[in-house]
Amino acid sequence: QVQLVESGGGLAQAGGSLRLSCAASGRAFSTYAMGWFRRAPGKEREFVAAIGWAGGSTGSTYYAESVKGRFTISRDNAKNTLYLQMNSLKPEDTAVYYCAASRWFPAPTGDKYNIWGQGTQVTVSS
């Protein structure tokens, strides 16, 4: 069973950048498609981005329209790590960000993910 731990959150100014990391334990990381979700205060959990697993869809990516062109999801299977590079940040990107693992790709809904991290807070000031 893979366990996930996010890091890299913090405070950024509008227009700035942050890079989130998600470290996975276990040897099965490359067999999962991975995703990032976020939950802003008072709002529902929202899909951000997903990336395919090792194999036929390695490196395939899928983004929410709200982050397309600003965020980049990537993975390093040798390091068991998932990343989310966030550029041109906006105050509306403020949320707790979660990484998650899925057997499906693309999977823009949370019900397709069965392993979740604890989350990391991202706050963007205007």
C-alpha cells in the first residue's frame, strides 16, 4: 500500500510561484496514476491535475481549466515523488492541496482515487 505525504506549501504573492511535492512510500508508486486536488475554505474539493502511471500513458497529463497554462504536474518514479509546479498564482488558488493515487487515468473526480495524502496549505496574497 502506498502512503503519500505532501510538502512545499506556504505563502506566496499573487503572480508568484510555488512547487508542491508528494512523497510516496512503498514500491508501487509507478503503478498508480496520480492527481492533485484542492479544497478552498467553504468550498467543495476540486480537481487540479492528473498524470498517468508508468507504461502506456507515462507522462500523459490532464488539467482543470482553471489552472491550465499555469500549473504543471510531473512525476519522478525513481524518486517516488509527484510534483505540482504552480506559476502565476492567484488569490483564488488559496486552498489545501492534496495528492492522491488512482488506478484510473484520466480521473478528474475524487471517487476514482483510493489513496490520499494529508494535504499542504497554499495561501496566495493579493
